[in-house]
Amino acid sequence: MKPRVAVPLLLALLVLTFLASLAFGELRLSFGQVVGALTNGTDEVARTVVRDFRLPRALVGLAVGAALGASGVVMQAFFRNPLASPGLLGVSSGGALGAVAVLALGPIFGFAAATLWALPLASVVGAFAATGMVLMLAQRGAGTERLLLSGVALNALLGAGTSFLLTTTAGHFEVNAQILFWLMGGLESRSWEHVWMGVPAILVACLLLLPLGRAMDLLSLGEQSAQSLGVDVRRLRRQLIVLSTVLTALATAVAGIVGFVGLVVPHVLRLAFGPDHRRLLPYSMLGGAIFLLACDLVTRTFPLGLRLGVVTAIIGGPFFLWLLRRPR
Amino acid sequence: MTAALHASALAVPGRLQPIALDLGPGELVAMVGPNGAGKSTLIQALAGLLPAHGLVHWNGQPLSRIAIAERGRQLAWVGQEAQFEFAFPVREVVAQGRYAWGDDLTGVPEALAELDLTHLADRPVTRLSGGERHRVGLARALATGAPIQLWDEPVAQLDVRHALEVMRLARRLSNNGSTVVVSLHDLRAAYRFDRVLVLDQGRLVGNGKPHDVLTAPLIREVFRVEATFVESLVPELP
């Protein structure tokens, strides 16, 4: 497809899924009601539903999708491997373990788990710890096998930590439910608090990434050649790893583990519009937001415990297997 | 005249003994040596791509004082590996050579033509053969317009004709004032260069004009083969 159509196409899909996110749910609203609720409509119920519940949920979904899409692109360029993504490498699990630790240990040690910043902060710390381990296990330009196997090991390790916290808090139903929420990811009952917790920082990180696209093109084809062509590789690598980890961590802090977005979205967009990162980065942000909002709509259509992380995995898992089988 | 490429006490622990070197502008330099002799290491150290001890100067300027973007305009390096993971079209990979120039496209079509890639310009690099990918790497280096060109085994994977064309290109660049360093395994090809550097076990054991350096005793010592000078089949471009 011509890159020219990408932006209008993606923007149209984003507006569509965003409006659908405001309209669909237990209470089905018409397009007119949604617009009315957003402007100065008189329908009190619609106003409350849209403004207090669906709008923050949709905004969080949009930001989380954009963050995970961008993070996936960055990790793929960084590791020079189109199969790298925050979920597969264990960065999401690290973020989740951080968040879960706050949830689980907060009540025990009496620090304020409910504080607005404790959760995202712990998530960022956990994600950075995981990223650090990935960097140690799989050195630069790591082969697919080494990278994915490190991810398997790291995911298992961090998952064990999370499971441990889950069992130690088995008596506290409330805490346990919250932890489970994080592990399966979701946008249910996301409030304006979550919007403020994640959205502004995600926006800033995304904006900081955009100018790095050209240098990422060069990095994605080799570190030394990029350096020789005039890219400050050390600085670029630092910027990329910090921004992508922060994005994954923030996404995980507000919506739990939502896998495969960072893998599926950049891949589809790369196939459609080519690997140029100056375009792929913004496209993946838009595409990630669309994908996440669409998956969230699916969870609302089948309300019987179908969680967001489950939906993205149902789509992403087979896609990943297809990628592995596909001849390069 | 200032050396285009100057090194003193240049060393990489465990891989390269301290080396002193002065290469002039317009010199066409062959680097030979057995596998593991340190050819790639020396090339990368000269290109500033490897942490190394000692001093390197490009055109009289110490490397540490040359900003990274400026380095991209002064020196081009082509590595042995030409592994491209992402399906950029050939043209765009070659255009990356213009990164340090703010991505103008000066010389990109010429570089494509020079390496016989014009007909492949729109093909994804992932769908090229090994030899074709090497030519893409060379075209990208050429597109930089850098006056110092360091090519690590550029012809190892090329067919006879393209290998000869690359050699001729190297000669032409040096005739136009560029300093071109090419590592290779073909001692007969090395004989046609202005200067030959011989590396053995991380040491520079030969540095001078080909017929002074590539003598039968040195070849026996370094490569452990017997060399005799006879007439033989020599492929040439028409």
C-alpha cells in the first residue's frame, strides 16, 4: 500500500474505534447521544456514562495501545530483530511484577499502595530491571533464538515472582483480585485517575521518540555501520531503551499485561507500508491505539470474563506462530 | 603533506599489538593476512568503531576531536557482514549513506549505478544474494562521498566480474584523491595496490610497496604457503 493512504486510513480507523468505544457497552448509545454527552447534551445518563466511564477508558486504551505499538517498533530496531517485543522479552512482566509487588506488599507494610504514583513508579522500576536483564542475556544484535530464549527464561522468572506474591496474598481477596487484573490486562473501570497517571507521560515519551526515526533506520541495519555513517549509537541506544521501557512500564501500570500489541501492530504496518521508521513509528502508535481499542470492544461484546490481555493473545499468539513459520 | 590516516601505538588488547601507520591521500592500500590476523580489528580501530588504545588521526585531526556526524562525512566503512534484517529497498539503504549530510540524495543514483544495482534499486535488501548485499554496503559507503574508504573483504563473496569492478572502483577513487584501504585474501590482487599491509597474529609484519613486501619468504612465514611467480590466467575487464 502507498504510504500516502496510511495517515488518513489510520486516523479514520482511530476515530471510528474511539467513537465506538464511547458508544458500545452495557448501555448502547447512539452516535448522536455520544456527541451530545461530549458537548452540552441534556441526557444526564449518557453524560455520566460517557464522561465518567467510557471516555477515560477509551483514552487509557488509546494511550496504552500507542505506547505498546511504539515500544515494539523501538525494541525491534534496537535488537535488530523483527520478533522482539516488550511482552516476549519480559519487559511487560517486569513492569507487572513491580506493580503487583506494590499491590501485594503495600497493605502488609502499610505504605500507601493507593498513592497515584507508587504503582507506575514500581512498574517502571520493574520494567527497567527486566530490560537490564534482557540486555545482559541477549547482547546487541542478538539472534532470534537467543533473544526469544532469554525472554522465555525472564518471563518464567518474573512470572514466578508474581505467582509467589499472588499466593502469599491469597487471604486478601481484594488484593488478589487486583493482582489478577494486572496479570490479564484490561481497561475495565479505568478512571480519570488512570488517565492522568499514564496518558501525559506516554504522550511525552511518544513525542520524544518521533525525531529518532531516521537514526533508527540506520541502527536497524547494524550498529557499527550506523556509527560509521554518523549516528551517535551510544546515545541513541540509551534514548531508545529508556523511552521504550518507560512506555511499556506506563502501559503496564495503567492496564496490566497486554501482550502481542508491540509485535503484531508494527509487523502488519511494516508489511503494508515498509520499514522506514520515520513513518513506522507514528503509524505504530496510531495502529496500536486502534488495535487496543478494537480488542477492548471485543471484551465488551463478549462480557463473560474475556479479558483484554486474553483477546490480544488470541489474536497475537497465532500471528506470532505464523511469523515464525513464514520464510523470510 | 598530512597523512589522510595516521595511527600511532594503536592497539586493541588481546587482538592487536601496537601499530604505527601513515597512509597518504590518494593511496590505494591492500591489507592481507591469514584468518584471525587482525585485519577487521585494525580496520574497525582506524574507523573509530572499536575501543582501542593509542592515537588515530584523520586528515591531521585527532579522532577524539571529530564529532560523530562529521566522522560520517570523512570516512566510510564497509563491514564483512552484510546482514540486513529489515526489508528496506536497496535505494533507501544506499541513501542512508547521506545521513551525515542531512539526507540529501547527492550521489545516490551514481553509487547505485557504480555497483551495478540500478536494476535492483526497488528490491528489498532481504531478498538479495550475499554478493548483492555486499554491493549494497559498498554503494552506501560510496554514497557518503567520504575521502577515506575502509572496505573489509569487499570482494570475498563477489563473482569475478563484480570483484574486478570493485577493484577498478577502488583504483578510480584513489586516483581522485581518496584513501582506500581494502582487506582481501587474494595476494595476486594485492600486488596491484600502491601499498600492502601484512598482518599476522595481531602484528603489522609488512608495510610497503607490493613487490617489496609480498616476497616469497614473507608469504611462507605468514601464510605458510609456497609462492612462485609465474604467468597465469588473469581475468580483466574488457
